Amino acid sequence: QFPGFDDLYCKFCFVYGQDWVPTAGLEEGISQITSKSEVAPTTLVWNFPIDITFKSTNPSGWPQIVISVYGPDFFGNDVVRGYGAVHVPFTPGRHTRTIAMFVPESTSRLQKFTSWFTGRRPEFTDPRVVAQGEGREVTRVRSQGFVTISFNVVTKDMKKLGYDVSPSDMQNPSLVPVTEGIHKY
């Protein structure tokens, strides 16, 4: 949902810790361009599957997906319409996440006018910065739109590694070593 914008496309990439290794699928990609329909004028649908498999023995650096949305401005230049990131869910099953998107803003009126006039708006050189905390405290941003993602998560051998991510309590999933939950009397 990007009110006031049309003909948008999206890029995605994954950010993960050093103990994680992608074993199958694409780590980054780009969607088709989508347009608003008369049936749902406030919703844009990309409807493209992303398939990736990771392996790790350590939950530190759990994968995040970073979404960057682009579209044409008044002059026909492709400009960023939003950045956002969300962690891949911990528990197996189907999950839906809505990501609040944002765009970087110029810090002065002169920079805003210059960027509008030249068609070069502020954007991140590497969108992966969205999933990291370093340097973000000095970035000025503005909220702009939402992206909803549906995840189908499958986990394997988590119990063998001592983690309980069973979907028995979907309201309060835990990623806590099983041994922490066992009390010795």
C-alpha cells in the first residue's frame, strides 16, 4: 500500500549473521512492475514467490528480508519509494508480516529543492543498512507506505540443537534453549 504512487516494483535481499549460510534459492532479486487496479485502487500486488533455504547451528544473526520499493517520479526517473525490513519468523508455519516502509529525507530545504529539481533523491547506497543499527541514528527518514509479506517457514533439526520452536503456543513462540526450561529439583 503506497497511497499516491503507482507503477512500482520491489527489490529484496536477505541479511543474516556470519554463522548462517544460504544453501538454496536466491539471496536477492527484483519483482515485476505492478499497477493499481480498478477493483482495489489502494492495493498494489507483486505476487512473486521468494524461495531460499538457510542453515546454521547458531540463532544469532537470524535472517531478515530487506525490501526496497521503487517507482517513477514526475520526470520519469526511478526513485526509491520505501525501505523496510523484517525478521523471517522463528516458528514453522504460515505467517503474515506487514512492514512499515520509510524513505530517507534531505536535511535542509536547499537539499530538498536540489534533489527534486535534479531528480536525484536521497537513497541508501546499500539497502542492507536498513537491517542494521549502525549509523541509523543520524539518518532522517519519513514513513511512506506498507508492504505485506506471507511467509511459509519450515524448520529442521531445531530440537537436536536444543531449541524449542514448536508451534504449540503460537501467541508466545520461544527461541530459548530447551535446557533453560528444565528445572532441576
